[in-house]
Amino acid sequence: MSSPSKKRKLNNAGKQPGAQSKGLEFFFAKQRQNNVGNSSSDGAPPPNSTAGNLTDEELARKLQAEWDKEGQGEIKSEADESRGTGTPTDSANNGSSLIPPNESDPPPKVEDKSAGSLATTLTLQSTGMAEDAITTSIPLDEPPLTFEPSKYLESLKEHWAAEGGNCSYALLTRCFVLVSGTTSRIKIVDTLVNCLRLLIEGDPSSLLPAVWLATNSISPAYISLELGLGGSAISKALKQVCGLDNRSLKAIYDKYGDAGDVAFEAKKKQSFTLRKPRPLTVKGVYQSLVKIANSQGQGSGEAKQRIVDRLLQDARGGEESRFIVRTLCQHLRIGAVKTTMLIALSRAFLLSRPLGADYSTKPIAELSKLKKEELAEIWGRAEEIVKACFARRPNYDDLIPVLLEIGVTDELLVRCGLALHIPLRPMLGSITRDLSEMLTKLQGRDFACEYKYDGQRAQVHCDDRGKVSIFSRHLELMTDKYPDLVELVPRIRGEGVSSFIMEGEVVAVDRETGELKNFQTLTNRARKDVEIGSIKIDVCLFAFDLMFLNGQPLLDRSFRERRELLKSLFTEVPHNFTWVKSLDATSSDSETVLDFFKSATDSKCEGIMVKILDNLVDMPYVGDGEAVPVEETEKLSTPKAKSKKKKKGSNSAAPTTDGEQKKPASRRKPLLATYEPDKRLDSWLKVKKDYNSSFDTLDLVPIAGWHGQGRKAKWWSPILLAVRNEETGTLEAVCKCISGFTDAFYKATKQFYDNGEESGERKNTRSQMPSFIEYSGPMPDVWFEPQEVWEMAFADITLSPTYTAAIGLVSDERGLSLRFPRFLRKRDDKSLEEASTNEFLAGLWRKQEAKAAPREAKDAKEDDDLVQIDEE
């Protein structure tokens, strides 16, 4: 079957000399004869008697010209009058695009004699069809306390009823557009809250799929459900749906660099479609993604392609196309990370409830009268409950249904507590730069020092039937990777132990001698379908914590209690299972701790972990701040400096000039020895062998490069690096680096990040700066696809007018940059989500400034003394 474009060429061929063509008159001759016969018998004038006996083709062209000249609204009535006899002027049958149909009109019906019934005539419609006007008019970015869902729900429900009754994807798209169009965290949260409230009150069944789509996933990390789509499937769909060739698609991609932006532009270039799109719904899009992920075996590629094609065909307007493609690429880029979504959910359920639910909500009128601090306290309590539930059971499939039933209440913690074979998010430790800093923080406390092994963190679950599940730090299921550990569990489980959740470090070892091997050795072990008989790299599990025992959670027990249970109820198997090597000490045992640290580094460990043993709630804490969620990793409690006036005295518990102790500027919590899922706090501290006062490192993401000069002309040098913005999901440029690279590394990097100049095929690079990168300096020659983490050393941190890293955290006008950055190594053990954050960078800068202050004061005093001597 010929394409519409080919048919248009055939119809226009009559304009060329010597070409013969069959126009509309030929195709409609038989139908016109029927119409003439019918009209004569009814006493009606023949169809061509109107408009001066014009043929169908002439009439259509006349109306098209008038349409273009005067506009659709004024011409439509005249066109209907000209066709008053019912003669069809729709020319889809021969591919001509003459009269764009009005979407509100039902498609014309023609008599299909072969079928003996009425059939819908194909119409050519503009793909730039009007986006959902009802949805786009909703002010989702209003403050939640002034936004009233009831104002919009009636019209929305009527609109959704015409499309099957489910929430349209247009509402979610509207939310995405507003969220991605602002950098204000308040606006982002407010927009999400209002969107969620409309779903809670208007279509609760669409809430769960909407949350999955907004968080750029379709399942929790421990359930392996991957789309498995390559870029070719999306490119093929764009070419097929939008009528583009390879050259046109490549030109758009080279210009914009983002697959979603390419889809937006391609959709605008698409002129007509033979089929009126079926409006996308939130449920439908989510179910389509699940179908793609579940498609396996022979023919799965074609099945996935059909689903992708249909999604793009049904996407109305450019924005829906943009976010459908970004969802398929799993790079939504709206800045709504997990923490933001949990905050939005907690607030939405405080303000709204679904029809039929009986839990109480907070009266908006009363909330509006509260002071800012009082309102923040109410929001904060709800956020803590929702975050704690998700940390213990990180699955929206478990959380959302319970929220719809009981709202944000204390019962939520019971209903969404720990469960076997569902991993809890691990607790993490704060970084200290040297042993003296660690001893200062834990002054007067009992703590345990443990070897920090160079392996892979593992969470082992075992139920009373003996089923074993092993999860990684990122909650990925890796039971198949360690069948030897699964086989080991019955041997280590002591008498009286029926079920447990244990945490430890899996380390590659020499089975005969027990000698520890490095992490790189462990990475060479196969990841899937490992057979015990084929294992060549032996491992040992070094256990360090116990979070669940015989059906009872132990999270609220002190670390001393949890460790005692771990050591008394489990059996050691040499070189297979044992406990981490540890030492109990206090801050007065500095020499003993130093010797233990040296023994750890001599044993090929990364350093030591230091953990509070007991809950001492009355003990004053001499540290940097309170416990924070992992999403706010490395954030210090020091408030962000809004201006230079506020910077002075902003450090908590800092002495004033008259010697009095200033009231802490931030909230302080006592250091507890409990297990806090998904939090990084100072009751766990890590001291690594490369952490010391003069040698800081950052884990940065390479994002771009320039052509080198001289000997390096064929390589990328310098290379631009960035830190993560945890809140927005963007990458903020922090420095260029030319130091620490070898020639072999330069060659490998050039091959990995290939711009296609020599090979003719682009690999892991872009020609334009991606929308998720923030950089205002000179443009590089090539942009990298962010996918690696490099460990970098540096001399110190400076304020910069060029680099955007941490802008707004230490200065409103300037970001932070690194002096003398030097490449150390690739961090193959770290994903992009574990790269250093802008908050962590700002924290290092504050520490640097705090250390510099005493030196400056000393220098100033010496200068004053010299001046006084000179005056004397």
C-alpha cells in the first residue's frame, strides 16, 4: 500500500508536462453519479449545483484556499453550506490534505456497499492537534493551601468519561511541564502535591501508576523489570510515526541532543495522520511499559516496537511525545527524585482523601492561619512517617494502597514495616577526614571500630522455610550471583533461629589461606546463573549487623545488643562466614585506635567504620549536624548562606566574640545507636585510608571534553567534570582536569567517548549540551553521555564565576570549583547516583573556610603586633 506522501506525488504529477493523472473527479465519479441519482429522486439540487457547478476537486481546493486565508472558524460554516447535499470532500482515499477536519465533529459516514454497512471515512488530521485544553488550564503550580481540586474535578471527570473514565496522560504531562520548567524546590513540590490531590480525589486507581511514571520507574529495584529498549526502537518509531528519514532525525538530534526534545520537534514537523489518536491515559501508558518489560522470547522485539509505535502515535501534541520518549529512555529529567515524591505524597494525603475513605485530613482553613514554623512542623511529621515506611519497604505498590486506605497515620508504620525478602534501604555512615576529627565527634562515648572491607555490601534474608534472598546496597536481587552463600546459610544459622535479616560485606578471598582480595577481583565473578561447580572466585561473608530476628524487627535496639545477638546466635565457618574484625574503644584510646586503623589498611581494607554502641540521649553531641536521609547525603547542618550578612555566626554552637556560646543554628538530635534505614548520620563514621586533613577526594562525573593540543591533539584534554544535584537530578560543572592521566588512559577515553569524526559513528557522545547539565563557561568540543564516576584529588575549593556547582549554597552569584584537580582512578564500583553531590562539595568548602579562619585570625594578630612595633 502506497504511503500518503507517495500518493500526493502521484496526484500532483498532472501539473508536470506530459504527465497523465487521475484526479479527484475520477475517484468520485461513481459516488457522484449515485448522489445525483439520489438527489434527483428526492427533488434536491445536484451536489455540484452549489458553488457554481464546481467539481469536487475544484470545490475542495477553493475551500482550502479560503480556509488558509480567513481561518478555520469562519470558513467552517460556509464549507458546510457548500456541502449541504452531503457530498464528501474528504480526500483521504487519495492522500490529498485538503480540508482539515474539526476534531469536535464526528467523522463523516459514507455508504460502504461492499460491507453493507456504514464505515468511518479516513481523515487526515494535523498532528499538532490541540493539546488537552481542560488540563492545560489547571494551575497546578499554585500553593496547595490555595489550590482547590473541587473546582476542576467535575470538568475533568466529564472529560475523562469521554475517554474511557480513566485519568488522561495529559494531566501528568501538564505536571511534568511545570515541574521541569522551574528550579524552585517549593514550586516542584507544590505542583506534585496538587497533581496527586486531583488523582486522590478524582481517580484513585490512577494514583499508583502516576507515581511510578513520575519517579521514572515501573517497579522497585529488587524486582527485575527492565524495558530493554534500545535507541533504535525509539528512532524507528519516530521515523515511522512522524515521517522522517535518517538524515532529518539525525539533524534534529544533533541540534537538541535530548531524545525527548527530538520527539517534541519531530512531532511538530509531522503534518497529518490517517488515524485520530486514542487519548493516552496514565494507566494505559504504565501498562504499556509493563508489557514492554515482560515481552520476552521470539518476536518480542517486534511486539515491543508495536507498543512504542502506538504510544507515539497516540501522544497528543509535542509535550506528550517529549515525556513519552523520555520515559521510554528512562531519563525523565523533571527533578522529582524519590525524596521529593515522598514529601509530595505526605502532604497530598494530609489535604485530600479518596471518596469513601474515612481517615481525617487537615482543614486547609486552619493550616492557612498557622505560622510558617508551625506549618513546617506539621508537614515534617507527615514526611517522616512516609519516608520511614518507604525506607523499610521501598515499594510504591505496598505504600500507595495503604495510604489510600488510612492516610498518613502512625498505623502506616505498622502496615508498611519490615518484611522478609523485601530489602530495607541500608543505613550509611558519614565521612570523616581523619582519626582526630572522628575522636572529637565521639568524645566521651563508647564505640566500636570495624574493618571496612573492600567488597560488596550484602543484605541476607532467610525465612522459617529456609528460603534465602540476597540484596545489594542498591536493593538489587543478587541471589543467583552467590549460590555458595545460599548453600552456606543452613550451616551458620544457630539453634533457635528461624528467620533473620543480616547485613555484611562479601569479600573475595583465598579459600585456603583466607587472604583478602580486592574489589576488582570480586567484579570478575559472573553475575547471573552461577553454578556452584563453576565458581572460580571464592567469597567470604563478613557479618556486621542484624536487623530482624524470628519475626521481630531489631531496628530500635542499640548496636551493642544487635551485635551480641549476631555473634551469639550464628556459627562461624572459617574463610566462608565470620564477623567483621572489631575493637571496642573510647575517644581516650587514640593510640589503640590508630594501631587498629593501621592494621586495617595493612590487611587490604579501605579503612575502618566507627559505630556508637549505646543510646545516650543526654550526651551532648560535638559534631556537624543531625541525621539526614541518604537523598540528602553529605549535607551539613549549617544553614545555607542566603547572603553575606547571614554568613557570620551561621555555624552552630560557635562562640561569639565575647566568649559566650551561641545558640545552635540548626536542630540537633542525640546520637543514637539504633539502625536508621535510608539515613546517613554521625552515629556511624567511616575513616578511609585516603582520608586525611590535606588530601580530599571527590567522585565526579565526566561530562565533556576539548580537543587536546600538540601531543594530545587526538585525545580529549582537558575534560570537564561535574557533581550531582541530588534535588533536581542535574549535573553541575565543577572543574576541568588535565592532570593524572596516562597516554593509555587518554586513548581508551577517546575510543569510549567517540564523536564519530574518524570512525563515522558517534559513541557515548552528544553534539549539544544536554538539558540536565548546568554549565556557563566556554563550550567544549564534545559532550559525553554521563555514565562514569572518576575519583579526583584537589588542593582546595574556590568560589568561581564560571562553574555552577553548589551555586546558591555558599553564594547566590558564584559556584564552587577545584584548584589543581588530579585524576586518581575510575570508580567502577560506583554508579552515577553515588557520585559526590553539590551539598557535599559545599560542606567541604565550609570546613575549609572554618579551618582557615583561625589561621587568618592568627595572621591578623601578627600583623597588628608588627604595626604596633613599628608605631613604637
